[in-house]
Amino acid sequence: MRNSPLKGMKVKVSTQGYKRNSPDVNASSLIIPSGDITMEEVDFPILGIDNLGNRKIMQPGKKYKFKGSSVLEIPIKN
């Protein structure tokens, strides 16, 4: 299926992502069940990879649109 959720991943699904007040802010990776990502209230860059393989390094304060229906987020912290 072309636009199916990420398969084989054992990663928590989150609707709040890495926002500073999210209960998931310290997770090593998250799946966001949408292709529309906001980085508002996020304090660090995040690598986003959608279920179609599209990748973007997302910066705090910006909004992003992926072609896929879910996005794996991996924080980029020093």
C-alpha cells in the first residue's frame, strides 16, 4: 500500500511530538500520524522521514508538509 503507516517500527505514536511541554519530549524517536508537522514550541531540530521515504531536517518554529501519511521523527541534539 503506497501510503500505509510505517511498518515494522516499534516506536511510540504521538500527536504532541517534541513540543517542550509534551510528555514525549525526551523520546528517542516518535511517529506522528500525519504528514503535516508543526515545529512550533519545539526547541531543537528534528529529522523527519515519512512513510514514503521523504526526508527533511526540520527547524524549530517552522511548519512542514510531507507527502506521506505518517512521519518518523528523530531529534537532532548535541
